[in-house]
Amino acid sequence: MTSPDRRQLLHASAGGAAALFLAPSFELLHPTILGAPLTVAVIGVGRQGRAILGELATIPEASVVAVCDSDDSRLQSAMRRAQGLRGYASHIELLDKEPGIAAVVIATPTHLHKEIALACIAAGKHVFCETPLAHTIDDTRAIVTAAKGSSKVFAAGYQGRSNPVYSLARSFFKAGTLRQLSHLRAQDHKKTTWRTPGSTPERDRELNWHLDAELSLGLAGEKGSHQLDVFHHFLGRHPVAVRGTGEIRLHKDGRTVADTILLEARFEDGLRASYSATLCNSYEGRYELIGGEMALIKLGWTHGWMFKEADAPTQGWEVYANRQQYHNDSGITLIADATKLAAQGKLTEGVGLPYTSLYYALADFVKAASEGKAPACSASDAARSTVVGILANQAVRSGSEVAIDPALLESL
Amino acid sequence: MLRLATRAMGTRFELVLGCEDGPQARAAGEAALERIEQCDARYSVFTNSSLIARANRDACEKPVRLDPELYGLLERCLALRAETDGAFDIAIGPLMRALGFRGQRIDAPRGSNLGAFELDRATSSVRFTRPDTQLDLGSIAKGHALDLAAATLRENGIESALLHGGTSSVVALGAPPDADSWRVRIGPDGTWEARLRDSALSVSAPHGRTADFAGHKVGHILDPRSGRPVPLGLRAAVIAPSAEAADAWSTAALVLRARGGSLELRRPHDQGWLLEDEGREPLLLGQHGCFAPHAGLEPTYR
């Protein structure tokens, strides 16, 4: 990862004046992958599976050859997206008839991950599994155990770990820019029913598994675990307890999962992460904040900012940095490819990553599988955040504090 | 009736479903809106991570792989460029920026801007054949997104709906309950009415968005061949089977009108055109009954 030292971030302009930009390295932003194209199958082509297919299609080092879904209309729709794609109704049939496939991407409902992941690992495939990994601690453990026993790559979909803006922000965090941490906060607010239309009542129930409390980890697990994972990745540790509340405020349509939740996760040293998610209002969308004595980092998928305190030490390069105004605060934008853009006089056009967060996660997997390297998000990384998500969901459902056993996380 | 909306492509998209509000209808409507939001994320020249921004960044140096959906759209854009005699062209990025419509103004490109990109079906990729090429889907993206949204509604069993993007691109699915067509008033005074049933409407007018260029007010629609903006007094409304075609042809109709010459020869047979030019008699082309004056007078079609 890029370290935030002056040498690496210095860009000498034509006039000789030095400007420092908060830039991830070129390699991080535009990954190059060695070797022949990796043959890939995508299992589960619902909303996320289709997004994955779209991104994989733009990665020349990956070649999607087969798709799999138990819903025929989804399968047919996915197969229409590219010529020559072969379709299968079950992962068993896929693995049986496509022995030459090197890698699989699993984007099925969470509670179906375990069986599929175990079968794919047993078949000797590189596996990218969407997150949370599973809906129970037992299933999570089973996946991790199998992944650890595999000689192939197992990567998971907590995207904060492969996102270059997040990596850049983390390097500032690790360098101590924030000093004493004060608080962590994240939210995911979007007005939506979170419902998928189904053609029959039975199909409707299957497609809307995430609205069924027996199968779903709710907003805490399905959305919250992704954002809590960012904190785990930055801090290198996990909370020891979590409290939560949840209610159905708007979508009283028979669902058993709250549409609005609040979480408070407590770390051993007393640091707290607060989290809110709602399906009733979209204000400010989705972001993570990491606050400290000298600065606050705000992360929002393709964008990142750093808000410095007035008494924080000022470095020379800050005069040249690109800034954005937020009400009363001015944030330094974490700019992708800043050095190149600055040379072209286009620095302000560089705000925002050149690829989507999902692209980086998939490119990282393809690179890891092609080159035999460790992925950005390992089975253990993902398992620990999955378990925190499972316990956070328990806290929301029970309305009381749930302890998170460090030994349990350590064992994963 | 159920109304849902989202903000995308710098405007507001709205759906009206001709059915009762309920979890199923709402979910179908949201799935359609999500398609529109995806199009915005994929095709916006203002979003760095969009597929179009990726192509604009890299396709001068090397072929850029596209997903099948965008590849298909670019193929159709090339066909439309040929059909419209270059009146519709998405390789107008530098011209739009030179006029001040896409953020920071740049110098106008020199010479012709035509023939600036090529597609390779085998690798599903685009490559720019002129170094200053920039693609801009502004004249077709709304229609394309609305077509995908309408298809999503159909897939989910919705048979009656009206969808629009910024009120200038409209798609009708079936007809409203208890009527034979969706009726859409056109223009600031609503003089004309478009009648839509499983068809789409696009209205283009240069004065819809303007910029100051060299001391003059110019509209956002220009002739790709000459780089010259279309006169501000013109307005075109096109009814076509798809919103994508309606969008492209309503832009092309204005450019062709500004160039002069016969429009009847250019108009595809399945489209209806209404062209207005300040101070002149409105021109109606195509299928009878597409457009009607709202006040009740019977229009004369050519």
C-alpha cells in the first residue's frame, strides 16, 4: 500500500514547486494482471450477480463462461448478456459439467453460501464469496475451515479492503494522522422497500429471503457488516459488545425484519462505533466516519475526504490539495491518480475513483487467483466481520447488549 | 395509481403505474428505477468510475472492454449516426465542452469530428481513432434508461405505466386504466398533445439548456458535422417505438431541420414528427394521430 510519506506522494510541478496530493498508486488504481484469462462461473445472478457480471465483462483477464441460478427467468436474462454463456440451474450441475472452470463467484442469498462454497472448494475452484459469508456462526466456521484447507484462493466481498481510496485513507490512519481516536460512525440510508418482485407468492418468498428474520441477518448483517468491516480493517481489532434496536417504521408489508435500526458497538478501550440504517429516508446515503483528535476521515465508496482540525499540524502540500466544502467544513479530497491529473491540469476532474468499488474487489480476486497471491479480503477477515454482523443482528432483534467473544473471532 | 421517482442523470425520473399501490407493484417500480440509477452510474460523463468515463480516459491509447449492454448501445449509436447522416453523433464530447456544457470549458477541436471511434465485436471493445475523441451519451442515455426500465416493469407483470426522464423523454406501457392512450401535453403552453400506447416520445429544444459562448447565448444541441449550435427557436417532438430511438431522432430532427433539405426522406416510417420553428407553421410528419392540437383542431399530416 501507498505510504503517506513525502517521497511517494511528492509531485514536482514544472516550475519546481512541490505539491503533495493524496493519491493511491497507479498500480492500485489500474491493476494489471498476469497470465491467461481466468475462466469464471457466476453462481446467483440476481441483483448483485448481474452487477458482478457487468464488472467482470470489463476485466480482460477474466472470462465468464457459465452462469447458474435456480430461477429460470433470471438465468435466461443473464445468459442473454453475453454470447456463448452456458447456464445451469444448480451449482452441482455446474461443477459436474464444467470441470475446466478455474474460479467461481458466489452471489446467492446468504443462507445458501455454505453449501455452495463448500462444494466449490471441494471441486478445487478459486472462490469469491459475497458477504456476509453466512447467516449462522456454524456455517461461517464451516466455510472458513474449508477455505483454510484449500490450496486455491478464497476471497470475500467486503469491498473496503480492496478499494484504493479506502487503502489510501487507511495509510493516513495508520501513520497516526488522527492521533487519539474519538468516535466511529457509519450509516446506510436509502428509501426503498428492499423488496424484489416475484412472479408467484412462493417465488416472492424465496426472492425476499432478506425480509424474513429466520433467514436474514437484517440491515445489521446484510448492510452493517460491510461498514463495520471497514472499522475492523482500519483498527485491526473488533468490538467486544454490541447493542441495538430496530423497528418497522414504514414498510408494514408482512416482513419480519426491521426497516430502521441503530447499533452501538463497543471496543475494549471504550471506543464506540455508532451505526444507523434505514429503508425509509435517503438523506446522506452511505458513508463511514473515523474521528480523532486531529482529523476526521469520511469514506463513501468511490470518494474519500479528510477534515483536519484547526490545531492539526499543517504540511506544505495542503495548500495545493483539492478541497470540497461541506456546510461549515472543508474537506481535503482523497484523489485517485492525482499526480497524473495534476500534470494535465485536471486535478478537480479526478475526484472519485476511476472504477467502481465492486470492480476493485473482483479485479483483486482475479489477480490473486491468476498470480497465486493472497486476496485483499481473506476468509478469516470476512468470517470475523460476518460474526460481528450476526451478533449485531441478534442485538437488534433482542434489544439488549450482546457480547462478542474475542476468542471466538480469533478461532476463525 | 402508484407514483415513484428517483434523481438520476441530473434530472428527475418518475414512474406512474396504472395499478393499485401494493408491495408487488412498488417492488416492480423500484426495480425499474434501479435500472435507471445503474444507467446513470454507468454512462455519466460526470462520474469517474462510469464505463463511459473509462472509455474516454483510455480508448485513445488501447481498446477498452465494454459490457454487452454498453457495447450494444454504442453499436446502435453508430447505426443511428449513419441513418441520420451524422446529425446524431455521440462523439461530440469535445464540442460540448468547448461550448461550456460539460464542466470546465476547453478549446474547440479543429477540423471534422466524425468517424472518431470504432468497435470490435470479437473483443467487445471500443477504440478511439482520433486523439481528441470523447463520447457523450447525453442525447440518448435517458431514452435508453427508460427503455430498460420499461422492460423491467414488463418482466414483472406491469402492463400499464408512464415513465419519464426530466419530462423530455417519455415511455408509455399500454394505456391508462379506462383510456385508449396516455396523453402528454407538449411545450410550455401545452398547445400540442402526444398520444402514446406502447410507444415513446422525446421532445428536444435547444433552449432547454443554454450556455454563453463568445458573448452569445447558445443551446445545447449542435450539428456534429459543423460544430454549430442549432437555432434557439426550434423544437422537435418525435414519437417512436423506443425511447432510445425517439431521443436520438428528436436531436437529429433539429439538426436536419437546421441544415435544410427534405425531412420526409430521412424520417423512419414508424415515427411521428412534430417540428416547430418560431414564427412558422408547425410541420407534422408521419402517422396520423400521433400528435393533436390540444384545442381540438384537426392537424394536417404530410
